[in-house]
Amino acid sequence: FRESLKNIELNNVLISLDSVCDDMLSVEFAVLAYDLFENIVEAFIENINAVLVHLHCKNGDVRIRIQIGCENEINEDAIPEFAVEYNEITYDIQENDIVFDVILLKGGGTDD
């Protein structure tokens, strides 16, 4: 994540990476998390002015929150569908910001 965020920052985009890992991050979840990050950033790249990433690992589960700040108001109809193994992505739009949340649970499934 760090290298990609640093490259994004070169385009005058505010970046932040915050991670708390009480456990090892599996290679499988690391790949899924990075692919999700990459797909979200690519979907909004023309409109981005901030990218904030929070990664939390505990007991083999991973929670990823990616907040994208945009130059213009976000139209919900323009958001592509993102697919991630083991869970669905939720998102919340607040005018020029969108926050994506996903929880990857060890062994698959959801936390419902």
C-alpha cells in the first residue's frame, strides 16, 4: 500500500495509511486487500483529492476501510460493483467523500 499511496501523493493527493495488526496478515488476504484498494482507486482516479486507508488485522480476520475524497460530488449510479471473496463491500457516500468497508473473515463467510 505504501508505495502505491506515495505514487498517488505525487499528484497532489492527500494520503494516509493506518494499520493495526494484532496478528499475521495472510498472503491471501493481503492480495485481496491490495486488489480491492487498486480497483477502488482506479475507479475514482480522475476525481481523487484524498485517499485514506485503514487496515486492521485481528484473530486472522481483516477489516479494510478505504476513504476516497473527490473533487466533485459522487453520483451513486457511477460507482462500479466491486467483488471480493469472503464478503461483500459496503459503502457510504457523503457528498464528495465515499467510504468503503470490507471485513475478510478467516475461513470465509460473513460475520452475520
